[in-house]
Amino acid sequence: MVGKYKKKNVIKCNACSANITKSQASMRCHGGCSGWFHKARTKLSNEEYLIFSSKTYKNVWKCPKCVEASDGDGDGDEQSESDEEIQTTCSTSQQRYSIHESLNQANPSNKDILDVMTAKFSILEKSIQFTSDILDDLQKTIKAVGQENERLRKEQNVLKGKVQGVEDQVHVLQQKIDNEELQEKSCNVVVVGLPGSPTDNLRKVFHKLRFAVQDEEYTILPLRTETQLVRFTKPELSKKLLELRKSIRVLDTKDRGIDGETRRIYINEDLPKTTRLIEKGQRVEEFWLQFNSINEADLLDALASIKSNAAGCDGISLLMVKLCCPYIAPYLAHIYNCCLNNSYFPISWRNAMIMPLPKISNPTSLKDIRPISKLPVLSKILEKLVYSQVLNHLTKHNLIPDCQSGFRSKYGTSAVLAKVLDDILTELDTGKGASLLLLDYTKAFDTLGHDLLLAKLHYYGFSENVVELVGSYLSNRCQCVVLDEAQSDALPLSRGVPQGSILGPLLFLIYTADLKNNVVDCELHQFADDTQIYATYTAENAAAVYNNINSALEKISKYSLNHGLQLNLGKTQMICFGRVPLAKGLSVKLNNEIIHPLKTVKNLGLALDCDLRFRNHVNSIVQKSYTALRGLYRNKNIMSKH
């Protein structure tokens, strides 16, 4: 029995010629020699020279000589073998091999399952790396084409300048020729008129002179001062506008740097956290949205709908993408389909540059600045593709309330004002009174809670695929503040949606769609985050109506607190219409603070007064018109008559 065991299991090591047994202390080469090797004497390791075979879907081992022979051999057999075996010497492959061996020894029945899982993991790893490399190469190509186009555009501007110079020289020479021809005539009558267009009296003088002088040798010409037109090229005009913007900016950037307070002004870390609470309302359970695959036509439509040419962090502008689109459209469509199918938003498209824009004409503090995000153009295209499909689902099932007019087609501020004023005027004609409250939120778009938004998407009938994509779009975002030539360090964002994005406003509408459930006995209308409630009353029921208004304000305040939104008491306004007398002691309170009625308020750009005659609004428009006309009058000499 012992001899039989030795005869079957005792072999010689190809490296040291010592007798060894087939056990864990020995290894067999799967190369050309097919020999056994003593691991301890040859100082070889299972983790060296591992080869992955596509035939057996597992890691095999080759001796150094076979590996060198296979590396040096360049014939067709080696090329065919290279298609089947891929060398993986990285640490990840070594760890997977060790785990594979330990699990296989613990339970040999798991061998087939582990082999298939290892093969699929390797294929998936290569696919992700391949897609990432393609995306990086594509962005570099687009940027290179854009830079080349910018160089050609500059050369074209230089040539245009040279052509303009030649045309000016020709014009000067033509004037000299005309003057010489005029001097050659024997007799001339020159009438000197006033600058600009001739008056009626001057025209009569010319007519009488021409009628009196019939000889062809006489020429009657009016001589006027010539108006000079100042032309600006596009780069010069942009430079002038930039200088004008610098002259009225609020932030001081003399040191060409941005301090920590400024760069963190839009990172909201001290605001209240959201509560995972969804108001009861319309729920879609039987309809689940799955993203549809897009084609090149959908891609071109999305690209045409983008208007801003501003470049994001990647330096790729809209013009660059449009120039390359005829050649890269199929590849972009494939990348976007992969993002939709895998519920993944590329992390390089989640970086934003904040460009501060003033909310008012004369800003005095950072609160008067609106942060607008400059996002990559390729990111905007993907947002537009997602936006169209999500909006179709919301419209089909009527999930956006009719009282919301913000960011919706065929809606606008005019529709909101017309609806509110028509309701109020109709009740005033019957002898009733009306009260209007204008609510304002502090940084509503920047305080949106991600977890609660994703829960609402699931509640409104969106599939896990859509929810995961939106979660990928919102997570791991970062932004930096850019002002002139200064740029701050990037900071991460944990809340809110980017202002200036395509998908952000629609997500905000979904986030606040159930706000209307808190207002029952009053009328509610919204334009994005601008909320207004109003109610009509008589002298008899004024107290009950004011109680309803206070109850609605209390519910709205609680709703806002649960959703991480903060009402701005300083900008909350109230105005009363009509001549209905109110009893003493009636007041409207928000968070235990009384809101006093005003004589004039501004609602979505329209100045309202108590009697609805719009005197203040008309006076404001007239003043702005006179200011604009005064500026035009000062520059009349450099403007064309037509």
C-alpha cells in the first residue's frame, strides 16, 4: 500500500530535481513544460505569474521559463493564446485568487459558482474601466476641437480687421477723388447747412437755388458735418461689459483671492435637517417609470434646447460640442444610454463653478447675490434627456398641482398675477374685502433634502432605476466660487440642487408638490418658491377668515420645518384690499410674530397698492423709461439714424 502511494504521488521537481509529493507544497506549471515545482526550495509563490484562462474561468500558474518563452514568442499561436489568457498581476486579482482557494477548500461544491463569479467580476471591471477611458478621451477630443476653432476664429477676426482697414483706405481715397472732381468745375455754389438732417426751410432754399440756376456748369451741394459711427467687435464689447461689471461688484477681490466665508456662503450646514415625512396626497402605485433608450435624434433635440454657451469645469463650451456633434453623436448616445441603464451620473459632471449674480440693481451684501452654477455642457444634455422623460410621467398622471406655475410650459408670472388679481377683483366688486400674503423662503433651492426627495420620487411612482439615477445626480457634488480671475477651493455639497441646472427646478417642484394639502380654507398659488395665499371676507366673517389664514400659516410653517425649508420673516408681506372695516385685535401671525399690512407690496415684479390702481408700478416704469432715453440722448452722436 505504501509503495503504491509513493509510486503514484512521488514526483521530481523540475527546478531542483528533488523528490516531492503532490500537495499544497508543490505547484504544477500550466505552460509548455507541464512540470511540478517545489515551492519551498524554488522560493516561488502562488501569487506570482498568475494567468486568467477564458476557457476554464479560473486562475492558473506558469513557471518563469514558460512565461518568458510565451513573452518572447511572437508567432500566431501566441497571439491566439493572448486572446484567451490575460495576465493579472494587480493586488485585486491576487486577493480574489486567495479568497477563491480558501472557499474552494472549505466547500468544494462552490467551485463552479466561484469560477463564474470571478469571471463576471473581471469582465465587469474591464468594461467599467473601458467606458471611463472612452469618456475621458472623448472630452479631451472635444476640448481640442474647441481650442482649434477658437484659434481659427481669432485668425478670422484678424483678417476681418485687415479687410476693414483696406475698406477705410478705399473710402478715404474715394472722398479725395470726389473733392478733386468738385474742384475741377469752373464754378460751384456751396451751401453750408446745419449738422444732421436738413430742415424744411433749408430744403426750400436748395429748391429755389436749383430752380434759379439752370446752367450745367453750376453745382449746388449742401455741406454738413459727417457723423462718425463707433463700431465694437465682439471681444471688445465683452471687455467693456466685463469692466462695467467689475465697477459695480460688491465683493472686494484686490488680493485676487476669496476668503473662507465667501466660498462657504452657499454651503448650508447650519440649517435645520429634513424629516422623512410625506404628506398624504395623490399616489401612483400602478405606474412605474423606466427610462427609455435615446437615439441620435433625441440627443440633437436636447442639444438644440440648451441656450447657454458657458463652459463648465471641463472647459468644454456648447459651441465645441455642436462642432463635434456630427461625428460623436452615436458615441454620446451610447454613453447616455449606459448612464440611464446603469443609473449612474458621471462624477466628473457633478462639479460646478458658482458665478455670483446680483438679485437687485445695487447689491449691498452677500444676501443680495444669487449663486448660479456653471455646469458641464455634456452634463446638461444628460439632464435634458432625463428631464423630458420625468416631465412626461408627471404630466401624464397630473402630479404637479395646478396652483404651481413655476418652470412649466405655457405658465408664467403673468398667469399667476392674472389669476390672483382676477379672483380678488371679482370679490371686491361684490363688496367684500381681501387679504394677500406673500411668503418668501431663504435659499429654498440650496436647502432641499436629498433623502426626502428620493422618498417622494418613489411615492409618486418612479422606479428604483430612476430613483437611483437621481440619487447619483445629487450625491458627491462639489462646487467652487469663481469671481473674475479668482477661484476658491472646492467644497462638498450635502443638500440642495444646483441653481442654473435643468433638472434642479423640476426636482424642486416634486419636492413641494404636496404643500397645497396644508391650505384648505384659503387660496394658494405658487411660482417656484414664491408662495402666496389670499382670502376674501365680509365684516361679519372677518374673524373666522383670519383664523383660517393663521391656521394655514401655522401648517405651512410646520411643513417647511419638516422639509428643511426656512421662511424669511423679513420678506414676508401682507396687503389688504377693499373698504370692509376690520374689528380691532384681528392680526395675522407667523411663528408668533405679527405681520402688519402694508400700503404697497411687490408681487412677482408687479407693484400693488391697496386700491389696485397700479400708480407706483406705472411711475416706476416711466422713471426707468426716462432713464433709458436719457442715456440714448447722451450717445446720439454715435448712433445710426435708422
